[in-house]
Amino acid sequence: MNLPVFEHTISSLHAIVNNEKEPLQKVSRLIKYDPGLYFSLLEKVNSLTTRAEITSISQAISLIGAEGIENHILEQDFFLDEDYILLWCYAVLSGEAASIINEKADIAADEEAFFAGIMSCIGILFMYIKHPKHKKICDLLLRVPVEHKIFIEEKLFKTNLLKQLDKNITSPQIYRELINIMNFIFSDDGQRVELFNHPARFSANYKSYQLFQLLDVSEHAARSILFPAVVEAQEKFREMSKRYFKIPENEVEELLADIVERFEDVCKEFKVGELSEKFITAAEQYHFSGISFLTKSEPLKESLEKIYAANREEKNIFIYGETNVGKRLLAAALHNRPDNPRKTKPFLSIHCGTLDSETLELELFGAKGGFLGKEKHKGALELANGGTILLKDIDRIPLTLQDKLSEIFCKDEFYKIGETRLSFFDVRFFITSRKNIFEEAKEARFSERLLRVLKPVSIYIPPLRERREDIEFIGNSIIEKYNLNLTDKALLLGLKEYYETHAFQNNLKDLKRLLFYLAAKHRLES
């Protein structure tokens, strides 16, 4: 199947093909930057061979030759208009993010990693063929993670990008296995299953699972660059880079800068340098107005006042409540408050529930380098000295490590891994959990020693269903922040009724997904 292609990429490739002075290697290097062209070429060459599957352009050239590649480019006649230019930027950024991370993690061949990075963009192109009206909501879908894309498409079109990938990509096998993993993780109703038992390192599915992780993290990278207002995309990119590929937080900014630099180079190759300038400049000029945690709930307001006082006094703070109630948001808001004495100092976060004990110790303490083959690495206690560390899901740290941390936090001193000299630190802690760790300590499921050392002031954030006065308030702020253009009075009245009755099991996640779905539905109907 020939997918639609981008006019500016085909125009540049035509010029290269028709210029005898240009080497074929340049064509083969640039084809991957047009997802539709890239996919249709791989599909074509794999249909011509019964030998080993073709997963790269260089392999395709060896099979059909330079003339075959040139003919494939010249026969393209299904072009995407300017409404899809944001999709091209998203695909390039996501593909380059996957490539750069792959260079560090050594998961697969470069083109296999790049293809994984643009997989959902290919799915969006399939959706466009199936439902041309999809173009009306494309830029909206790029702002949300894959599970929300799937949910919104399924509700509106009775199919989604994953179903289209499953239907249309029959080979190579490595991409079929990647799609199978996506089918297991993502459901039509927008839910995501977390795999706690990952495929074994030498199992048949291990490489495909790593490619899924590349897909996952690279899309968050693209969203964080193109849409800086989507703060959770930046947080997810940091968290997943560390969780999946052990990339330290202090290297994430450099990683994003490398992705942007490659994006700018690709834009110049295709003579659309103004595109990179437009989007990157807009991102750089985005004014971060700060983070605030607002509520209309009187009991919660009272709890917040107590926490604000503790924050001014630089006390450790414990925030607990169900998933997606805003624990991370409150922690960031506390750090951002003008009366926080540590506001101008570093603020780092560590997701304790996604790291094994060894990696968590490395993240906190760092390593001297050379010890047991470990590279030199600055830990969070060193990087955040004078500032604040957020320990997310602290209850998921093994009890033995909790006791070890209690000794270190008590003395404000630690040894880097492999180091014989003591290091000292001055750090304040925000800690979060879904459970009340004070109650957990009574049942010996959390370290009493660590609690005594931290002495945190605690606050409970109730779920949305227990503070319904906040739902419309928060919903309106989401509509405004993402410019969702939901202004119809009848719609807003219906929303108000929905707010009063819906369970919102996933709290803010459900609310945001609902509003993006309604915004997409409104666009299709207008």
C-alpha cells in the first residue's frame, strides 16, 4: 500500500535523483524522513523476496538497485498538504530521539530504532487513508500520549492507529512483534497495562519490547519539544529515559538539545529551515508562568495552608493519594512558590517504583567511576545539593534499602559507589505515595526508622469524586491551557452534569482524556 507522502520531502528527493552528481547514499539516508515513503518502500521490497526480511534502505538497494529506489520515489503521487506539516516535524523528532537513545543503549540497528520511533505516525497516515476527516484532529492528537490517541480515534472512527498498523504491517517480523506488544499494552478504551514481568533478556520478544520502550520514550521527547506547555511530557521523558535506558537526569537536557540539533539539520536538508526555526523558536519563547495547585475544596485548602507553612520552614513533606490526583503537580507547585527558600536551587525527581535497588542507589549516590565497570556518575544528592529531591512512590523502595537510607539521611553524608571519601549533602525531600506510609509503618510495611529521620509533614489529596467542586474548575483550566475551544453553552452544560456523576477512576487522566475527546469531536462536526 502506498501511503501519502510529504510534498517537500519528495520534491527534494526528486532533485537529488535527477542530479547525477548527488550520491545514491544521500537518497538512502533521507528516505526515512518521509514515513509514508519509508514504509511503502520496505513493504515493496519485502514482497519481492522470500529470503531474509528487509529492515533497512541499504538492504533494499541491494535487492532492487538504485534504479528501483529512484522509480519508487518518482512514482509517488499522493501528497499531504500543509495541514500535516506538524506531523512531519513530530515524526522527525520522534525518529531522531529513538536513534540517539539507541546509540546509547545499543538496542537495534539504527533504521530499526528510527522506524520504531515513527511507528504511531505511520499509524496516523493509515487512519488518514481510512478516514480523510482525520486530518482535522491530527495536530490535537499529537499533543497526547499513544493511549489517548487510541481512545479518541476509537470513539470517533470505530478504529484506531494501532488497529490500522496491525492490519497493514505484515512484515518484517520485528515490527509485527512490536505491534503485538502494543496490542497487549494498549486497549481500545485508552487503558494501558504495565508489564511488571518484562521479557527475559535472551527471549525472542526482548528486542521488540525494547523497541516499544524506544517508541514510548521518543514520542514523549517529540511532545516535550514541540509543545512545551505539556509539562507532563517533559516529566515522562525524563522518567522513562532513566527507567528504561538508565540515562541520568543530568544528561536529559543535553539529549533534548541533540535531538533539536538533528531536527534542524534535517529541515535544512529538505530546504524547510524556516520550519525548524518556527517551531523551535516558538518553544524557546514559551513563557513558563509557573506551576500552581488550585482547589475550591475548603478542607483541602486548610491542609494546603499547613503544607505551605512547612514549605517555608524547609521541612520534608509527604504527599499521598490515588494515582493521578496531582501529587507531582503539588510537589512542583511547592518548589515554585515565591516563599520557598529553595526555589532557585535544583529540583530533581526520582521514580522509586520503577528502579531496582542497585539503580536507585546509583541515582541517589552516584559512582566514582571504574568501580565494577561503572562509569563516573553524579548522583541526585550531589546534583540537588542545596535544593530539593522528590522521591515518587517511596513506599515501593525495598525495606532493607529504606533502613539504609535512614542512616544516610540522618547523618547528611554518603559514599559514592566505589568511593572511600565521604560526601556531604544539604537536601530537602518531598515524598509521594499512593498509600499512607504512617499507616504502612504500623504494619511493618514501611521503615519506621526512615519516617523518624524524615519527620515529614503530610497532606492527603482526595480523588476527584470526593471533591467534585474542583472538577469543573480544573476542567476549565485544561480547556484554556490547551486551547481546546470548547465554548458551546449546551456542551458545557452537559459537561457540568457529567462532572457531577462520573466516577473519574483515573482522576485527572480521565478528565483530560474526556476533554481532548470532546475537542476532537467538536472539530470533526464543525
